[in-house]
Amino acid sequence: MTRLPLQSTRFNGLQEKLGRQLLGWVTTGWLEKSLGLLSLLAGAYLAANITSIYLNFIRLQSLGALGMLLLVELMVRLRTRLAGANPGLLWTVLDNFRIGAVYAVVLEAFKLGS
């Protein structure tokens, strides 16, 4: 028994879009998956080390937080202007690096109790 094609409704479009976004990693190749995971872990590792070293040697924590905020905001603005709807591998790596770095900084802030 063959399945009838689904009608082109807004709900069907929403389902297809969510399926591509949530399960898109299944269809990608191993290179994209591994680079994405490595950049996520590298961003978290570097940000955790940089923030811990920075907090131990320099007493201007608020200036460092402002610098990190400006760097992340610049990366987000550049991505929205340059990457478009279908970003390439470089933008995916940069996004994952940024997400890992923000995660590490927030984790460090929770460890400090602020």
C-alpha cells in the first residue's frame, strides 16, 4: 500500500522544518559532526582556562566580562549578516565555539557565586 503525499499546509511545513532542524545532524557527514563537536569542546576548554587564568592574575573581572560580551555579540552580528539561511561549515564551527565559550564563562560565574 502506497502512502498518499501530504498536503502543502502550514502545519506540514512546520513539521518538515522542525524535522530538518532537530534531526539534520543525522543526515550530515562525519566531518561536519566531528568538527562541530570538537569546536564546541574547544570553545568550552579555552574559555574555562582563559577565565580562570584571567581571574587569578588580573583583578578587573568586569572589564574581562565586557570584552567577552563584545566578542560574542560581534560574532553573532557577523553571522547574521554574512552567513545567511544556510551557513557553511566554518560558521557552524564558529557557532559551536561561541556556544562552548559562553557555557564555560557562565559555569565559571556559577562557581564563583555571582
